[in-house]
Amino acid sequence: MGKKIFVLLIGVLILFTGFHTANTAQAASKKTKYVTASTLNIRSGASTSHKVVTMVKKNQAVTVTQTKGSWDKVTVGKKTGWASNKYLTTKKPVAKATTATKTMYVTASTLNVRSGAGTKYKIVTTVKKNQSLKVTQTKGTWSKVPVGKKTGWVSSKYLTTKKPAAPKNLAAGLKTVGKNKQLILVTSNGYNTSTAEIRTFEKNAKGEWVPVLTMAGHIGKLGITSDMKEGGKKSPIGKFTIGTAFGTAKSPGTKLPYRKITNDDVWVDDPKSKLYNTWQSKKKTKGQWKSAENMNVPAYKYGFVINYNTKRIPNKGSAIFFHIANSYTLGCTATSEANVVKILKWLDPSKNPVIIQTPIQELNKY
């Protein structure tokens, strides 16, 4: 009888131990929980007697890997510890929206404005670097901004409250433009880039250069050079006068002499031809050259001639224009159609306009 009682007691003890263990430390499949306390201590063990290894703040997400009674084992960054699970919830907190209006400035070169607060929403417009925006609402890491007649959301990490410094007047210190009253300045960041900044300036009554337009531009695929070669895919460095305006469309209202392009128009780029680097009629000059550029192309809807290599030195480059493009050229300078039209309307031959093209590091040569 005593032996049976002893065996029964052992069985009860094993059952009790197993039941107690199962409720003491329960392994959990990994899940994300969020902190509900303003600050929550993460401790080295599952009680307040253990030391604090780190702290987390309200709404911060933690990964729960194990539960022991009222304590959860959590991973926070590279640290692991225990947190009281009465301050944790599986319900993701809703980002609170603030409505205080403030002025901020774009730090990205181009920033997408979206229809909602996230990258999954469609782009409604874009804004440029240093542009000022009125932030009317914030939601998490996104800011609601009106842009013209449109309203959308931008990533707040590309905004700053620090007002950008006024752009430096690059024309103010130039020494070679004393007789000119209009200037187009094309600057690149070094020799081997196909992107450029295009700025226009005009002298006021005091003889001071006043900035007019600033825009993104494109130059030769292989950059810019002072040693031009025919077919080199580079744009020329230097100071040049402005030639004839042209276009496949009718004049946009420029004061420059304007030539309408036809199917018969070509620009001769054959270095061995006597007509090298000139605009010619294909029919009238047949047989006088072996190669020429067709002028009747979309890029030349509007543009003007940059008077480069006017002495027509063979192999020194030809057909250098200012025209429409949204990427690199083969030696010309280009920008958007809207910008080309603005410049054509602004240019006035009575003001002796010139164009300077140079790496910005060498601007002091002019």
C-alpha cells in the first residue's frame, strides 16, 4: 500500500512540475508589440530586481520572442532583455497629425509631392532644392504642403527649417563682359559631366549684373573642353556671341533674327568641305559636302546658334547650338522647351548678349 502511495505522489509531482513550467516561461513565435508607457525599462531578467539594460519610448516597436508571466523577452536593436508586458500592445499606434503651419525648405535636388503620406501614393507634382513650402500638417515622417494649386505630401527628411543662403551672383566678379548687357552663363562641375547650371543676367542702370533666370541644363555627353574636335561629343569652353535664332516652329516672339527650318536645311559638318560649319540648302549644295546634320528635328523646334568656330577651322567642331533636350547632347547646350522659349523672348541683340561656358572652377578666367 505504501509503495502505491509513493508512486502516486511522484506522478502528481511530475504533473505539477510540468504544469508550473509551462506557465512560467512560454516560448512565443516572434511578434511585434508597441510601447504604451512614456518610457519603458528593458531589464536583464523578468523582474524589477534585475538591472536596466536599455529604455524604449512610447509607440516604439519591439520584437517579442518569449513570454514569462507578466514579462516579455524583447529585442531592441542589438540588445535583448525583459519588459513588463502590461506596457506593451499588439495594436500599432496611429501617427498623430499636427496642424501648426510653418515654412520649410527643400534639401533634395528634386522632391516628389504625393497624394498621400507614403511612397505608395502617386506623384502629383515635384519641387526643387531650396524651394520654400508651407507645411500645414504632419503625419509621422510626412508633411502636407500646398504647391501652387495642388496639395500633397512630402517626406519630412528632405525638409529643413533653415533658410538657404541667397545664391551667389556669379556674374558680379566677371571682368570680360564690360561691354555686354545680357549674359548667359553655363557652368559645369568639372570637365567630365554632361549636366550644367544655366543662369541668365542683365545689367541694370547702375551697371550691376542682376540675375534673371536659373535652370538645369545639359552639355556634351563626354563633358566640356577647350580642345574641341569634330565628333568629340563635348561642348566648347569659352565666351561666344549669340547667332541666329531658329526653329521648326514659328518664332516664339524673339528679338533675334529668326530662321524657320525646312526639310531642305542642313548644317555641314564635313571638315574637308569649303562649307564646313555653315547652314546650307541640301538641294543647292549637293555634291559640295560628304556629311551634314539634318536641321529638321524635334530638338530644334526652338533654339539659337552659338557662334563657335566662326573661322571654320577644320575638325575644330561644328553645329554648336542652344536647343531643346532633356539629357546630354553631342556638343550643344540644352534645356527644356519652356526655358529655351523664355531665353529667346528675353534675348535682345541691342544689349550685346553673350554666352560663357566653363567649369565653375575656372569662372575666374572671365
